[in-house]
Amino acid sequence: MSHNKKTELFRSFLWFLCILFLSACTGPQRSELAKEVVVGNNSRITDAIRERGKLVALTNYSSTSYFLYRGQPMGYQYDLLQSFAAYLGVELELVINNSIEGAFCDLMDGRCDVIALDLAVTKDRKKIVDFSDPISQTRQVLVQRKPDNWRKIKTWDEVESLMIRNQIGLGGKTIHAQKNTFALERLHSLQQEIGDTIYIIEESEKTAEDLIKMVAEGDIDYAVCDEHIAMINQHFYNDIDIGTPVSFSQNVAWAVRKGSTSLQTAINEWLAENDRNKKNQLVYNQYFVNPVYTPQARIIPQKTVSKGSISVYDDFIREQSSLLNWDWRLLASLIYQESMFDPTVRSWRGAFGLMQLMPATAEKFGVDSTSTPQENIAAGVKFLKVLDSQLRKKVTDDMERIKFVLAAYNVGIAHILDAMRLAEKYGKDPAVWTGSVDYFILNKSNPDYYMDTVVRYGYARGEEPYRFVGEILQRYEKYKGAGN
């Protein structure tokens, strides 16, 4: 039997299973929302949304769709949904489901109006849902490490010559991909196209981000994943390369129930308007070109330390640190971590000043982007005091609590409380950071943990607060050793 025939039979089998699965979605108990959107009224769903005053949208916890950062909801899909809800003149309510099959069930059963995920538009999916116009495009790419000495190689052409740039070069290689993904399907097809064996490892327990990290750290040599996810993670792992596509581009769109013509039309009109004014492109760039988490160089300016001062703000830092009962050099280390003592630094998301305060936090403590560096520091210290008071009863040791406060300052206290609940569940001490809570915050990008029943606030890129705490404390020790 030819490969094409086998592939067609396989897809037909998957489609048959999909129909059986979706037929099981609809049961005698349907949500209140579903009562408004029975099949016969799908064409009027936009009127129903406006009447109830909210758009109910389904997305998932991930580094690209939806997450909390420093207490603020973020994510590519989240920002687009907020924009579309504003276009309709309604509030946004999220339904979270990290299962594609579960997402389709929620849509069919009326538990949401729209699925906002990185859904590739396929013929099979078009049989069960209607798609909007494309939100974006993506493709599958090879994740590989650059040569060990690539920074010392004189020309980029020499670096390029050491990379796999032709799909034929995948022959004989061991490549990892997530189970039940287009990446995996593409690898199987490539074997036939290149006429060579690819040793394919199906990963059922690892996320795409896990596989990228494994490549970066040398645990595996190659992985294939969605380009969007690879683009974000490339900013964290300088030694990986994602420049080799292994598939054609695919349209990514939102899904609505079959026959939801008014909602489909509204989404398409909103997309067209945002395309004209470049709003959606700006959101795309913010997440995939200049992502939220951008590692900074954390080199300590030793020549400044050796002169007996750390920054031009030392005297004010000394004064403010006394309000926290912190060594002033610890507060200085935090400020350096956030801004390198540059008061003009501003992140794309709006965090600003020496303490890199988020706009909502800054407003709460009475400062804005026009405030002086001293006012920014004072507001940051007030915020640190609030975090300390929120954690005082749970972490009674003063020195230990500092680690929790630093982590909460970085990623938001909600994620820290989640990590503490995980530590307690798995028999660790929720009041100890190192070797206990830090392990669970580090792994809060792993669905085994962020989908745990004790977790309330979902996905977080836990490597950032984990590193944040360690680097601040390490620098603090060096500041102390320099005699300041």
C-alpha cells in the first residue's frame, strides 16, 4: 500500500474517532450559556453576546496564549481577545482548557463562544467548526544548537555551514516532537519525502518548551515544534537556532460553532480593521519579536563597587532600605537586576523606572513615568513592604521570607502562593525557598504542575523568578565582599 494511501486511511480513522468523541460532548446537562446558542440560533449569537454583556472565550495556559505576570494577565491570545471584546462593547470572560479535544467539546456544548488558540486551519477541523479569517501564520521548525564555539567563528557563513539547513540533512538524525501534533505528523511525512530514516521520538510528557530547553542544554540534539513557541524561547536560549523550516506555512485562526455566521463576520470585520491600523501586528511583535521576558546582562560593574559606591542613588537606597529592615546592598542588588540603575528603562508592557513598576502597581503607590528616580524607588519599597506583610504569617523566618518577597516582586505573589501549595502537596516545606518552593516555581511552566488541582493561577515561566532570586542574592554577596 502506498504511503499516500496509508496517510489518507489514517486521517479518515482520526476523523471517525473525532466524530465519535464530539458526539459524546453533548449531553443532557448543558451550560446556561448553551441555552442561548442552540444550533438554530447560531446566526444571532453576536446579539446574544451583546445582550449578556460578555464574550466567553476559551484559551489555554501557555507562554503564547494566556498567563499572569507580576499580577497582570497577559498573552498573545488574551490581548487579542480583550481587543475584540472592546470592539463588541462587552466584557471578556475566559474559559481555560489545555486540551484541544476538550476545547472543541466546550465549544459544541456552548460553554464558550469562541476558541482562541493557535489552531491550524485544516480540512478535518473545518468539518466540525467554522474558522475566522487567519489571525496569523505559523510553521514547524527544527530546533538545533549552534556550534559550541560559534561566537568565536569569524564569519556567519562559517556558522551556517555547520547547521542543518536542508531537510535532507535530517536523515539519520534522532529528532524529538510532541505526540499528537503536526510536528510529529510532519516528521513522519518527511521520512518518505527525503527517502531516508529519521529516528523519531514521540514525547507524551514533554511540552514544546521542555524540548527546546533540552536542546539548549545538550540533553537532546534536535526537536521540531511550532515556530511561534520557538521564537519566544530563542530569546532565552542564545545557543539555539530555529532557522530551518520543516513544513509549509499554515493559517492560524479562531474557531466558532458551525453556523455562527454573525460572530464569524464580527471577528473578520474586527481583524480587517486592526489590520488596517496595524494593531494586531503590534501585538504579534510584542510577544514573538520582543517578548515579555527578555534576559538582560547581569554583569556587576566591579569598578564602581571597588570605589566604595554602587550607584549614584546609594544614599537614598540606604534611607529606603531601613523601612524594609533590609541591608541597603540587597535593595541595590534588586534595583540593578531590574534596571541596571537606568531610570529611563521602559519595557514594552509599560514597566518603568529604576524599580520597573507595572503601571497598575505604580498607580496604586502614587507614581507614574514622570516621577523622579527617588519617587520610583520609594514606591517600589512600599510594594515590597506589602508583599512582605502578605507573606509574613506563612514564612516567619525573616531571611527566608526575603527570597519569597523577591520572587513575588518578579512574577507576582499569586504564582508564589501556587508554588507553596504545590510544595505542601508534595511533602516539601512551603516556608522554605531553596530546594522546596523554588523547585515548584521553576516547574510552573510544566502542565503536570500548572494544571494541578491546587494551582489557581496557571502557567508561569518559572525560570525567570528562580533565576531572579538567585542572581540578586549572589550579587548581594559580592556587594558585601567589596566592602560597601
